[in-house]
Amino acid sequence: MRPSRQLFGPGADAYLRLALLCGAGGLLLLLVTIGAVSRSAWFYGVGVAPEQPVPFSHKHHAGELGIDCRYCHISVEHAASPGLPPTWTCMTCHSQIWTTAPMLAPVRDSLANDEPLRWKRVNRLPDYVYFNHGIHIAKGVGCSSCHGEVDRMQLTFRAKAFTMSFCITCHRAPERFVRPASEVFDMRWQPGVEQLKQGAALVRANHIRSAAELTDCSICHR
Amino acid sequence: MRPVPDDLSARLPPFLLDPREDYASVERRIARVAFDHPGWRGWWIAMTVAVGLLGVLAVSVGWLLIEGVGVWGNNIPVTWALDIVSYDWWIGIATGAFALSAASLLLGSAARSALSRIAETIAVMATVSAGIYPIIHLGRPWFFFWNLPYPNTLLLWPQFRSPLVWDAFDIVSFLGVAVSFWFVGMLPDLATLRDAAITRAREALRRAPAEARHEAPAQHGMAYVTAARLVRRAHLYGIAALGWRGSAAHWQRWAQCYRTVALFGLFTVVSLQTGAAVMYAGTVEPGWHDTMLPAEFVAGALLQGVAAVTAGAVVLRWCFGLDGLITPRHLSLLGGLMLALGLLDLYCHAASSFAVAIGTNSFEHQADARRLHGPHGWAFWGVLALAFAPVQLFWFRRCRIAPVMLLGVSLCVLAGCWCDHFVTIVDTLQHDFLPSSAQLYAIGIWGAATFLGSTGLVLSGLLLAVRYLPVLSILGTRYHLAPVGRRSNAPGPKEDGGDAPLWGVSAEFDQAGDAIAAATALRRQRLGRVDLYSPVPLSDAPDALALGSRPVWLIGIAAALLGGIGTFTMCAYATGIDYVFLIGGRPRFSWPSFVVPSLSFATVSGAVAMLLAMLVLNRLPRLNHPAFNIPGFEAATDDRFFVSVEADGDRFDPRAVEAALRMLAGRPISVARVPR
């Protein structure tokens, strides 16, 4: 046998092809991973309840006791911000009931020291998005459309990822989502079979602007 | 008859290459630069400067990312200043240099030999440098990918009716085409360097005398280290060359690929430059709203490209003593081209100024007056003094062939063209229709630092390419030479391959004509599959081997059509159906604005498909192949021509092949039985 003249051994091509395949496959995998992660609930913190100073339960207060959303979030129908209740609101009841519950000590301290409770924010939009709760309620966008069934949340968590596509989907076709004024605070409301017809009527009745206007950049970004 | 000038030095030599050059000497001269690094001290000094400038770029961009585009001194209304001036300048150099190489290939110009590699390398490096500007001039550069159409959570598309998005398509496409063209052209040269490295490694070991192994082990050790280093280089070049072995079938597809990519690239150049020009001309800004602008941009780009190639050619010729390969004829041609393009560019400028002068638009008059004697008047006079005046020297042949003159003028032209882009952008933006939108702009230190830094990026890329890659096209230079290798009277190595199973029988020739005749004769005898390996594509080889025409370029055309129609459909779907948006009152289906990105993407689709088709159909990469077992096969990329008959079919008989080879008029230098 003569020594081989080949610069590369017989296995070199297999390694090169494997490397090329791994390179191409790795790139593809990387892109798919970035795409999947950037759409995942984990990335947007959906379903995660942050630890709060008091483990307030919407399930108990709004669901079981049936307190109206607006009892605490008083400006939700009229202002950009829905309003977060001051300690005084808690104390309407808790000065009468569960007055010694250890769980509520921070609430009582807050009142005594005249310092607000520092809740951790659950739902957040970027600063460059100008969102107004009042107009959405007035035109028939229900609480649960964006916040989920809050009255079933033992601890409050983010129900939806507020991506731009989430907003745009409704702004492009509001008739698919708007409900009658009476149903806005109904946590169980679901679009029915007649939704498109009913929604179109609501769009007309509430003077909701055209999709072209609603998707204008300056509607949300000013 | 013109009188013969008295001064003989002013006459052009009648040859394009030094007549003493041959296949092997061309390889030695060019490979020497990669292996022996003549002038390595100068290289290190230049590289230190280039890396220093690269550091300046890193610092400037870092500060920019922290602080924002305000650091450049850009303001309202001069929102584009040195960033876009530099972008236009770099991409002008890139497209012009590319166009020089691609057009000379398609036109069959003999002079491209020494210039193509320089032009293509400059094109690639300048595109990279140009490409960073549109990214870093964004408010939030880390979101640059928002310019590209990809499925996103914003439910947004790029706005295809805006010319700004053309840049994203054009740069990506041009980079793809330029890199493909560069790589395809370099593939055979990389194989040549691979084989040169093997040969040099063998020589290094042979030079170490046998007795030195005992008497001077250190010396022998050095030879061994040198050889090992060369073998490592051979491996790297070998992987980059993807196992290229210069088979006739390879060459046939390669030639089609190279020309098709060149053709696509010329379309990209026109699409990119006119697209960039329409980005300005499509506005109503005074000084921009001009139908002449696209022609001006193309002419300016070509002028810049030729100037950059000239500067590169003169510097390389001087540094590495390549006078025999880059001859006065090349220099004269470059000088003549600079003159012609300078006049063309001057004509475009004069025509648009003339149109403004005889017009009645007072805003345009003001814009032109501002160019002449506004705060940035120096830029306008810089264009005249640096770009258009010096090229007039090239009316004289004596100037055209003087390297110093060429270098000086080409650097002036590059500076003048930079001023030209400055005039176009800053003088117009500085003052448009409203009194309130007039604001003086001054070049900021960070803007200048960023530009200086980007020259470092290009220079360091070019220096690396000079150091490790074939500095001129070995293949292109060999085109001018008769396909004849060094005469060899000594019988070559004769091997019978022992008892190993045979792959085939090979014959080595020193003349292409003999190899073609042998291949034709052997094919007619139907003894097995005949192939021909040569350092250059031989026009007779496909006929000799009855390969047929095999139009691979159809794949490129099909891919280009698919890419173009696909992009057009995407633009139409996005703006017409999925992303309805009122923008400047433009119609939903405003097809003219879809043409530029569609054309650009068509060309890159075609170019990349062509490159892949060439490789896949040639069964490359194939690093290990029985053909490499042919004794002395390294010379197949140097100055030898091999014909092989592979053991394929019942009629194969090594003795019959050897007998047939003995019957030939042009006898092979050596014949060998090649093991599998």
C-alpha cells in the first residue's frame, strides 16, 4: 500500500457536511427559538401573579361578594387611568370586619401612617402608548376582553400579553369584540353567533371610527 | 498615421502582461504574497493604523449608542448629514468597483485580469462599511431588523411605498450578490493556493537535508514547523475551495455561474443607485427634485469605483512588485476610464444646474446659489477641484501610465466624490421652503470620527484579504497566456498503483491541446468515463468530452423570477390587503415603488441560487476525491492538464487505456494507474 496523497481523509466530507447542516440547522433553530420565545406567555409574564403587600383576592371580592369593578376602580369609565383604590376604600369594610386579621395589618398600617400601599403593577403598557380606559369602556370594550376573568383570580395576574398585535387585532375589526353597554362589566360575556351583525350595529351606534383611522399610528402613539 | 512619439517611455507596451510570464510564474507571483508576505513590516504598520481606526469606530459607535444620533451634530432640518454622506460614498465605491469587474467580465475585456480581484474585494468591504450607516443612524439601532419583513408581534409590515425601505433590500441584496461574485471568482484561485501550499510544504521538507536530521536537528525542526504551518494553510484553503479540482464539467458550470452572477449584479447596481437617487428625487426638496439625479448617482458611483480600484491597483503593484501583471496598459485603461466617467459625471451635474438656471423656481435657484457660496461652498468647489479637474490630466497618455499620477488623482477623485455627496445632502436639507426650517449644520467631531473609523473597517478588511487571499485573480491573469505549461523532458513519476483497486488511469500533459486531443480520442474508444482537469476553463473541453450545453443559467433566471415576483406579491399583499395605511395619499397598490425592492431581491435570489446550483450540480463540496490520488495532481491548478479514464463499465482495461495513450501524437508526460 502507498501512503495516501489526499489532503483530507475519507471522513472529511462527512464532517464538512455535518458542519454545514449544523450551521444551517442551528441558524434555523435559533430563529424559530427567538420567534417562539418572543411570543411566549413566559416572555410577557402572562399568568404570573407578583407578590403583593397584601394577598388581595379579586375572586373573593369581585366574584364571591359581587362587588362591582367600579366600586374600587372609580375612574375607569371616565379617565385614562381606571384608578387604584386608596386605603380608605379598603377601610369602608375592613374598619368593620376582619379588623384584627393579621393578613390585613399592612392595610391598617397604611391608614395609620398615611402611607399608600405599594402594589406591584400587574398590567403595563410602554410609556409611548397612550391608552385611555374611558373611551374603551364607552365604546363597548369589556373588562374581560383585556384583563381576562378577573373575578376568578385568587391572586391577580396578567391575563393577556399586551403586544401591539393584541391591540391592532381589535382596532382593525372592532365589530368582532365590542359588546352592548350592559355587558361591559360582565366577566362571562363571550361573543355569540350573531356577534358580527350585533358588533357592526354597535360600531355604528357608538360611532366607532373606521379601521383605517383606528390603525393610524397617532391613535396610540402621539 | 500618427507620428511615433520621441519619448519611448510614453508609449504603451504592446502586451497586457509581461511576455515572460507563464502559468507557473503567475501563480508564484500571486501566491508569494499570501505565503511569503513580502513587505510584512509595512503590512503590520498599515494594519496597526487600520485597527486603530477601527477602535475609533468602536468608540464612536459606542458613544452613539449611549447618547443618540445628536452626537453627530445632526439637527432639524439637517437630519441626514455625515451618516448618509458616508453611506452614499461607500456604497458608491462598492457598486462602482463591482460594476467595473462585472461589466468587464460580460464584455470579455482582457484587462479585467489584474483588476477583478481588487475590484471585487473593495466592493465587498465597502458594502460592509456602507451597511452599518443605515443601521447606526436609526434612533434605536438595535431594532434595525424592523426594516425587514418578518412575522412580528407588532402586526406591522415595512412600508413598501416608502423609498426608505428600498435601502434595506438593496444593501442586503447587493451584499449577497457581491459576496457570491467574489467567492465564485475566487474558488479556483483558492484551489490553486491549496495546491501551492502542499507543494511548498513538500519543498520545505525536501530542502532540509537528510543528514541535518542528526547533525542540525534544530534546522530540520524548523523545516518541519514550516511544513506543518503550510499544511494547515492548505487545509484552510482546501476547505474554502470546497474541493475544487478543475474538472471540465466543473468549469462549464462555473463559467455560466460567474457570468450570470455578474449580470445579476449589474442589475443590482443600477437598482441600488437609482433607487437611492429616487429617494431624494421623489421628494419636492429643492436640489433633489431632479430627473437627472439617478443618472448622476450611477455616473458618480462608477467614477468612485474606478478611482478606488485604481488606488488599490497602484498600491498593490508597488508594494508587491506586481509590475509584470499590472502593466501600463491596465493603468492607461483605468486612467482613460476615470477621464470618461469624470466627464460623464460632470455632464450630469452641468445639465441639472443648467436646467435649474433656465427654470423659474426661486427655491431651486436659492439651493444652487447656496451650493456655490453658501456656508458649505467648500464642498461644491471641492467637487470641481478634486473630482472633475484632476481627471483632465488623463487626456495625456504620459499621465495615464504614471502610477504616482494615477494614485494622486484617484485619491483626489474619491475626496471630490465625498464632497459631491455632502453637497447633495447637506446643502439641500439645510434650508427648504419655510424660513423656520433653516439651520446651520457644522461637521461634528463624532461624525468625523465615525467616518474615519469606517475607513478603518474597510482598510483592515482589505489588508486581511491581501494577506491571506490571492491578491490578484490567478485564473483571470492566466486567461491571457497560451495554455502551455513548463516543458518537461524528464519522465514523470511512474506508478502502477500496486494491487489496490483501481479508480482509473490518468495521463498528465503540459499542453492543453494535447490533453484535449487525448480526451477526444479516449472518449471515442469508450473505455470508461473520461474527464479532463485543467487550471483554466478550456473552451474545447465540453466538446471533447461531449458534455452538451447544460444551461445551468436557467436555474438562476428561474430563481430570480421567483424572488422578484415573490417580493412584488409580498409588497402588493402587504400594502394593498394586510397593512392598509394612508401614507401621503398614495394609492394602495402603488406598484412603481415595489419595483426597486423586487428587482434587488430578484438579483440576489438569482445569484445565490446560481452559486448553490453550481456547487450542488458539481457535487461540491467534495474534499476527498479519488482524483486527488493522481500523482502530481497539485499541478492541475498550476500548469498541468490531466486526463483521466475512470473504471466505469465492462470495457475498462488499464492496459488498453495506456496503449491508447501511447498512440497519441502529443504524448503525455506521465501515465499512472490511480487507486480508488
